[in-house]
Amino acid sequence: MSTHILITGASRGIGAAISAALTSDITNVVALSSADGDLSDPATPDRLWQTSLDRLDGRIDVLINNAGVFETNPLDDSDADWLANWNRTMQVNLTASALLCRRAVLHWQERGAEGRIVNVASRAAYRGDSPAHWHYAASKSGMVAMTKTIARAYAKDGILAFAICPGFTMTGMAEEYLASRGGDKLLADIPLGRVAMPEEVGEMARWCALDAPPSMTGAVLDVNGASYVR
């Protein structure tokens, strides 16, 4: 029986790499992108869950939350703008993921089935981020805490949860940054001497989704070239 997998934020970068790593003759993957719905709308996650469930014949075995935003929120913005930016990042990065995790856990409980959640967080969850990204770091730290809580609460039911924390990853944004004057400084902060490739994160997600041993539930895996070690 094939493994049915739902991935969010799968149109490019890490999400596309995760989708490619998990697409095989033993899986059935629904790879969602922003074209499928705006996650800043609180109604979108439940709708996406239901439409994905319909596309996967009523069964989802693995949920991978990768969708997220990384937008600046300068401290000296107006009060209203700063709060709006904070709330948007929390809604997309954390609340939407929480809503999908909730649907997944309820789905598996109703079916008496096992399942896996893989949440793509960030190095920022542990080391923080820039002064313009309080909201991003907080959202990813919340995602890690949520993952651990799910793992502790439902391991007895065969519901497993893992988090992956990438550092700087070679997406379009990284290429532009590396080409700027900030590139040398960024690389000097990474002992490996290069940023992570999306395929490396994709392989980690594939392993968590399909092969990681159940006793590893609750684990948070780093992929940052030793730029931040815990």
C-alpha cells in the first residue's frame, strides 16, 4: 500500500526538493503551493486539508509543513504595521501549521491509524534571527515546541513528529545574497564553507517521513553546516 503524503510550500526551494525526494512508486504525494491557497487566511488550512484528503482517497499518512514566509519587520515601523506583520508571520508559519497538525492527529485518531508529521522550522528557533525578524524566530521556535508536544502526547498511538531546522539554504534568495557584499560574511559563519543545498534538507525530510525509527519521535534535526550547534 502506498504512503499518502501532504506537503505544503512545495513549489520551489526546500519544498520542491522534499517533494522530489518523496515522489516514488511507493508514495502518493500532494504537493501544495501558494497557488492552492493563502495560508494567511485562517480558513485556508482546513480547506486545503479537506481537498488534499479528497485527492488522496480519504487517507493521509504523512504531513509535512514546509510553507512559510520570511519578511522583514523593522522595529521602527508604525505600531499598526509592526503588529500586522507579526500576526501575518505567526499565522502563516505557526498557526497554519498547527491547524494542519490538528487535522492530521484527529484524522489518525478517528482511523485508529499511525501517522507522521515533519515540521520544517529553522536554525532561528534556537539562535534567533536579525533585529527585523523577531516574528520569524518566534514562529519557528513555536513550531519546534509544538512538534515536541505532539510527539510526547501521541507517541503511544503511533503518531510521530519530527522537526528539521535548516540554516541558510541555497534558494533563489540565498543566491542573490551570496552575490552581494554580504556573501563572504555569511560563508565565514558556516564551518562547512557553504550553505546547505535544498536536496540535503529534502533527504532529511524523506527519511523522517518514511524511515526514521519510531523511538526518534520528538527529535529536532539541524542542517546548518555547524553554523549553530546545540
